[in-house]
Amino acid sequence: MWGLDSGRVYGYLDQLADQIQATERELSESRARNQRLQTELQRGRAELQRVQAELDHHEQTGDRVNEQVVQMFSQAQLVVEEMVQDVSRDARERIGQARAHERQIVAEAMDTAGEQVRSYAQSAQAQMQSIVNSFATEVDQLGSTPEPGRSGTATPLQKDHLPDDPRDWGTHFRDAGRLGSPGTD
């Protein structure tokens, strides 16, 4: 009754869930790209191993290795090393971006939740103060007596015997309201 607006809270949670899904989708795409690059890297390594095996075969047979095979091997090795560096760099960048985005989402959610809690607390405090003021006014009215020398048809106030425990006051006032005003039978 005095708590959070569940519609707004669930709406906000849905918004956060959408943002998290988008981040997860981006991470999944990065992983898929990383997997493709890993596959290309494996092909490059396989090609490198094949070239290495050919080179070993030629060395074992005693044939002279021509300069072109040596250059291909060197180029393949350079390409593989560059691909490994590119894949590693790209993966680190994407993971860093995803983590930064996640931190930003969490920080925004915490700020928004804090503001909402403060707003609800202030509203509840104002309502509570209004209730306390209203209750004090009612108590003052119940305790007031007519001024001396004033003529009027009001009957003297009967002394209410309030329970000692304030938690029983609500029951006392409800019972008094059902019994009616003094002198009206």
C-alpha cells in the first residue's frame, strides 16, 4: 500500500532485461566472430603444418628446398601470427566494451533505483506526517472542553478511559464509534 509501484518496477526490470539481452547478443556475436577467426587460425596452422611437413619431406629426401617454399613458409607464419594478434586484440576490445557497458547499465540501474526509493520514502514520510497531524488534531478536539461562561447545549464531555497500551487505542476508538455519541440512546 505504501511501497513501490510494481508496474514501474517491473517496467524498469523489463528495460534492464532488454539491455542485458542486447549486451549478451553483442557478446554472442563477438564470440561467433572470434570462433570464425579461430577456425581461420586453425586452417592457417593446418596449412603451416602441411607446408612444414612438405619441407620436412624434402629435407629427408635430400632435395634442395627452393627459395619460394621458404618464402611461403615465412609468409604463412607471419600471416598466422598477425591473425592470432588480431583475434586476441579484437576479443580483448570486445570483452572490455561489453564489461564497460555492463558496468554502465548497473550504475544507471542503481542510480534510478536509489532515486525511486528516496522519492517513495519522502512520499511515505509526508503521508505519515499528515496522519500524525490529523491524529493530533482529533486528540486535541477530543480533549477540548467548552470555555467557562459560554452558554450552549453541549453536554459535558465524559472522560474516556484510554487503554494503557497505545496499540489498543484503535480498537477502543472503533468500539466507541459503534456505540454512538454520549446521550443518544
